[in-house]
Amino acid sequence: MERLSARDNGVLRVGILGGSFDPPHIGHLILAEEARDQLGLDKVLFAPAGQQPLKQGQKVTAAEDRVRMTELAIADNGSFEVSRGDVDRPGPHYTVDLIAIIAAQLPRDAEIFFLMGFDSLRDLPKWRDPDKLIRIARLVALTRPDVPIDWNALEAALPGVRERVRLLDMPELEIASRDLRERVRTGRSIRYMVTDAVGAYIEEQGLYRE
């Protein structure tokens, strides 16, 4: 990732959106754009995952294919960039390490916002070094009415977490990468669920077909 510079009139604000991106879909793009808009972010970095500890044993498309699809998905947005901070390092891969790597490439006073799902926020105490994670980044959680959060329990497990969390409101969009993979496998359309460039890449490379 190219080193980013702070704005002349303030602190650099960078969002990080991690995920398998297998494939990246419009839900990812909408989430990133809403975060950029609502939080006043200068950049949103899409960080395709390497080997995720909580997903070991699951089949994941080759990293280079996922990186390329992500590059294609965000190509028309100058505020979006791809970070290879996770795929280019040996495992095991933990979010806290990824954020530390990216932070080292930013100005020291940069503000980092890690974008995550509400279910991930609920499970945060199970993550690697969650206390360090909430120190080095603010958490931005996408609200979901079907995922309850026990804030008292979360605060008891991670004191101070509530003040480090921003809730992000955005249009509800039920798109999941696993469903898209199944649609491709069974010959169904994924048009308008992924960008045209990503759809073309999936077709050209024969991804998700048995």
C-alpha cells in the first residue's frame, strides 16, 4: 500500500474493511461508501484476508483472485484502495496484527476506523487481543436488528469498548458472498449483485464452478 499523507487541515481518517471478498459484492461497496460519507473518511482500505483463524478448514478462493476481484470492484472510486497487508504475510492471521501493519504505514496521528459486522462486534471478546484492538482503532459496526448486543456483558469483558464503537446506519441489503458462490455454481445470475467487472472476471476464470 502506498503511504498516505495527512490532510493539510487535519488528521488523516482511514477506514479498514477486512473480509474474504470471495467475491466482493455491492454490499461491501455500499458499506464502505456509507462509512466514508458518514464518518468523513479520507480513504477506505479493502483488506482481503489471508488465512482467517475462525475459518480454518473452509475452502477459500486463491488470494490473488480475491485481490484482483477487489481491485476491479473498487476501480472507479478514488477514495477506495486495496491493502495487501493480510495476504502478503504468513499466518496465522489476526485482525489486530493487520491493523498494526497498516497503522505503521500511516502518519502517527492518523485515526483508524475498523469496519465490522454487528455479529463480529458481539463476538469481539473471542478475538485475538481485543483490548489492543480497541486501543489502536475505533470500531464501526453495521447495525442489524436480528443480532442482539448485550452491551453490559461486552463492556464487562472489554472495559471502555462502548466509547470506542460507532454504529453505522445504512440500507439493509441481504447479499452474502456464500450465496453468490452458490448461485454461480448452479448457473444462476449474479448481475447487479457484483460489479460488471467482477462478474466478467468470475466468468473468465471459471470461479465457483465445480
